[in-house]
Amino acid sequence: QYGVTPGIYTSFYDWQQITSSWTGLPSYGKVYLWYWHVLGQGVSGETLADFSDFRSFGGMSVAHVKQFAQSENLCGLILNRNVYSATSKSVKAVSKQNKDEIQVGCVFSNC
């Protein structure tokens, strides 16, 4: 009714553990999936910044965001790193505004 699409933040393994591999989510309508796949904290725990490791779960066959790094230090800030699907409406809107550049969020004031 308000034009808000809910999202789920989880991983393949966590989904299995929490929901017993439930696959009924698509019956609730459109839901965005933000999954994480990291091998540990910091730069050494990063996985690829793409969706090549995604496997369907919970009845969801498409992911919109992937977190590929956690707890990395950037100029004294501890942050996580994410990659967004090029098919995402929010990424398309930003890319239209900035032509060839896609920027979602920033850390410094000149962004």
C-alpha cells in the first residue's frame, strides 16, 4: 500500500538453520534478498564482489545485494562492503543520474 518492498538479510546457511529450509517466501509477493558470503573478518575474508556464488534458497532465485566483506578498516572506519545488482531499480535510478558512474552511498563529504 505504501510502495515499500520488504527485504531479507541472510545467508544460504543461516536461512537453512533458522527456517528449516522453508521455501514459501515468494507466496508473500516481491521480497528483496540481501545475502552475505564472507570467509572471515577483514580483507583476507573477502569473497568475489559479484553474484557468481549465489545459489537459490527460500524460494528466492534472485539476489539484489551481496555483502562480500565485513569489518574492514578504511581510514579509521570499520565497515562492510556490498555489491548491488545492476537490475536493481535504485541502482538504475542512480546510474541514470550519473551517466556511466554507479555510486550507492559514500563515506566522505565530497561524495
